Amino acid sequence: MKEKNYLFSLDMKVRDYECDLQGVVNNSNYQRYMEHARHEFWESLGDNFGRMHEIGLDAFVTKVTINFKQSLRSGDRFRSCLSCYKKGPKLIFAQDIVREDGVMAASGEVEVVAVQNGVLTRGEYFDELMKDVLQNPA
């Protein structure tokens, strides 16, 4: 598998309670893993969603697409990775869940918009906060 350049990655481990009767991670948890990485990434940039909300600015997920490739199992160690770019007012996160042995477990795309005091913005906040890290789509 070709090595990807990610803006951010977070090492994680599957917990028993995240697995279903088949002994594999329930599909809903992959979205949680991706969300956790986005929140940690945001904090690494010096902000967090709670502080944003306090000033009337909220980031809303408008679309999530996940392609499941290889199931994770209890105890598996993996990395939740992300890259991002702007598309109009949206911030697009390209996210992968990669097992520690390099096998891709899932890949996804998450679209996020910013709303200021109830009004959709053009994403200026994203532009400013991420001016040094935004990438062009591949």
C-alpha cells in the first residue's frame, strides 16, 4: 500500500465493548474513531469545539461516507489518520483507520461547515485557523 501523507494521526486501541457478536468492531465505532481524531487535531491547532460554541461559532458535520475494508478486532492497535482541504465553505476531512501492521481498516470522508450565530459562513474561520496546514484535494 502506498504511504500517505497525513496532517494528523492518533494511535488508538480497540476496546472489548466496541465489538459486536461477530467479534469485530461495530461499524458505528469507526465514525467515533474518526471523530476523536478530528477533535484531537482541532486541539493541536490551538482551539476546541467548546470554546468555539461559547463565541457563537459551531462546526457541523453535514456528510459522512465510510468505506469498510478490513474489520478490526478487540485489542487491535490502529491509527486514526486525517488530511483536510477546503471546498467552497466546507472543510473536507479525508480520514483513514489503519491497523498497526499497515492494513487499511476503513477510509472515509467527512464534510464540515461553520455556522456563526445560526448563519452558515463561507468557512473563513477554517481558513484562518488552518492557513498553514490546508491541502489541495488530490
